[in-house]
Amino acid sequence: MRGEISYKTHILVGVRSNGVMTVIRDWPYVPKQADVQNEIDAARDGYVMFVLCTPTSIMPARGNGDGAPQGGSHRLGRGVL
């Protein structure tokens, strides 16, 4: 991702048939539909679906820099689209 993330950030995610998701592109503003479609058309990795998302929560990473959560049990849920 590029730069800072805000509640205006829009993130295009490609989803593969096995559920693996990859960030294709992000914008710090609401992108034009044509710009989103251009990115989708340029994607060549066998995606079965694309999702344009905005953050609903922005949380700083805490830890020793390796991205591991600190304290307690943390579970990442995966929604069904």
C-alpha cells in the first residue's frame, strides 16, 4: 500500500478461488469506476472476484515490528462474500 491510510482510502482486492486475497491497488480517495475497471482488466492472476473496500477500523500495529500481536488471543475472521 502507498502512504498513509485514512477512512477515505479505497482498496481493490483480488480474490482467488481458494479464498486467498491480494491487494491489487489502493487510492487515497474515491477512484473513478473507469480507474477501478482498468486495474481489474490489467490483473492477470486468476482472480474470480474483486472487492473495492474502505477501512471501517484503522488500528496501529503493536509489537516488536514483526507484525505479531501482543498479549491475549487474537483471531482473524474471514467473511463470506
